[in-house]
Amino acid sequence: VVCERSDVFASACAVARAFPLFTRRSASSRRTEKKHVTVEFVVFSLQICLSNAADGVRLAARIVDTPCSEMNTDHFLDEIKAVGSELGITPVIIRGEELKQRGFGGIYGVGKAAEHPPALAVLSHTPDGATQTIAWVGKGIVYDTGGLSIKGKTTMPGMKRDCGGAAAILGAFKATIKQGFKDNLHAVFCLAENSVGPTATRPDDIHTLYSGKTVEINNTDAEGRLVLADGVVYASKDLSADIILDMATLTGAQGISTGKYHAAVMTNSEQWEGACVRAGRSSGDLAHPLVYCPELHFSEFTSALADMKNSVADRENAQSSCAGLFIGSHLGFDWPGIWVHVDIASPVHAGERATGFGVALLMALFGQASDDSMLNQVSPLGAPTNKPEDKMERDCKRRRLV
Ligand SMILES: [Zn+2]
């Protein structure tokens, strides 16, 4: 591959997306013969970063492509343990009835009807000399039937992909730590299968989440926000994170808001909003901001009986923003840290295939704390919005286009 130095990272991640790992085509078919594709980037001393990033993208895509008959919560935990053992990290796992006992009413309530119990799993990297604590929290719904508010026969296929946020965080964590990372980084996985059964959560049930807030369930298909609310509060209370980013295939409305190619980003920090957009451009995992206005939108969740409902009153009022606000409300809108919410419902796949979306975005967005010079280079943070070099680069590109 021959490209501009500034495009190397995005190009390598794009190539990785084109060569997925998962297939169950039978061995007799000629199309499943193993083929080796060698992609060479002629860039001095930066290849290790590119191959780790490519591995991360393909790990995430493989998990998302794998159907729930194979990728249930047991198997997802095996994937987390495998990454942990490669990095020398033992995951913390809270599972099944222990979730209920410890107050994780969101994750437990969503996953309790499934054959394979729900889990909260955490991989932690805590190097000496760290100056801040970052937590990535991923939605890992290994299958979403919608629960008792069940999806239809045309809207359910593809719901194996509802673990795309957690898969991206696992791929990004593996690649990021392998490249060396100076700050504390925790990957928090909220794993559950939203299933139908006699013990399934009913509409009208009221659950107490890990935040202590009560939620009247009016739609069991709005389950991602429930597991993520528990995850972000765990990151703030138990991990003392300064920066919390949650990533999720959260709303169908994300595609309406920002389309198939751009993740929707919502954050309480203007600086991070801009950084997400720039990290999207430098990584190829594009992102665009959503409206962030809790003072006008949070009333969509008003409940007469509990602190809030879990699904909005008016689905035509900034639905993707509202879904994100539900998560933020459990942290508290006055929480002093930085909170970033990334909805990847549409870009998680392109047609029938997973894209591994989110891995490159996370690596780039947090690249300033990396030991790797390429990730430092693609990271937008700490850099003023209109650096003269950026402008020069843009002018160069413009000239080439002319
Ligand atoms: Zn759902």
C-alpha cells in the first residue's frame, strides 16, 4: 500500500475490515479454502502498530459476525479471558445471582431469562506513573430478541450484532495495551442475552439499578441503556474513572440521525466532542455529534411511580440523544468527569458483514496516552482545533484534488 503518512493508520484498518475471520461455510465448498493475503505498508518502524490495530479490528468483527448459538455470554467471557491471558491481566467477573446481590439491577434484569447468565467483566491496565483513569464501557447484548416487548420477524435478524460495542472495546483494549499505554485503562463489558422466558422482565416491572435509581420498564427492548447504566456507574464508583466512554449499538434511530458511516457521539465536553470527530477522520471510523441537552430532553423518561422509565414518551424527539441521556443520568448530569457516549448501531455492519467499527476510533481518540508514535500522531487530543500543520495538510490535499 502506498499512501500519505497521515492516512496509513486509517488505510490499514480499512484493509483489515475487508478480510473477516468468521465463516461457517462447509469445508467441502471451494470458497472456504484458506487463502493468505499479504498486505505490506512501506513505513519505517510503524508496522507493529498497524498489525495490532488490524488484529483488533478483525477480533471485534469476528465476535460480531458469530451467531449467538456460538457467541453466548459464556463464550464472550472466554474471549475476554483469552485477551487477558495474552496481556497478563486476570479479568474481574461478576455473574448471575451475584449481580443481583450486589445491586446490578440493570444487567441482571436484562439477562436473567437467558440460559447463559449475564455478567459484568472488567480488564484493568494500571501502570505506574498513570496520571488519569479511563474506562471504556461496552454494550454486550449477545442477542436481542427485544424480550417480552418482542421484535418482529423482519427486525430481529441481525441482532447477534448487539454486542458490537463490547466487541470493539475488547479489540481496541488488546491493541492499545500491546502498543503500550501510560494511563490507567479499564475495559468494562456488560454482557447479557435479552431473552424471552418465564423469568423475563415484564413491562411495568420496576428495577433498582447500580446507581440506586429506580426504573419503571415500559419497553424491554430498550435494554442496552439499562446494562450500560450499571457499567458506567461501576466505572465511576468502583474504578474511580475520570473519563468514561460508553460504546453501544444503542438505537435504530442512530442511522436516521448520523447515517450508516458515522457513529453518533454525545458528550458533556465540547473539547471531546471535537476530538471524537477528528479521531473519526484520522482513523476512518467516522463520527458526528448528537444534540446534548438534558434540561430539555430528559423529561421524556418521566415516570409517576419510579425515578424514570426506560423508554421515551415521544419517539420523534431526539431519540438517540435521549437514549444516551438515560445512561448519563445514572452517572448524574453534575458528575464532574468527562463522559462520552458513542452509538454505533449502523456502522457496526456493512451489509451482511461486521466492520469491527470502533476499534480504530478508540485507538486514535486515546492515542495521546500511547507509547506508540503513530497513535500519538493520529490522536486529536491536546491539539488545538486549527493547528497550522493541519491546515497545511488540508491545503496540500486540496491542491492534489485540483
Ligand atoms: Zn433492544
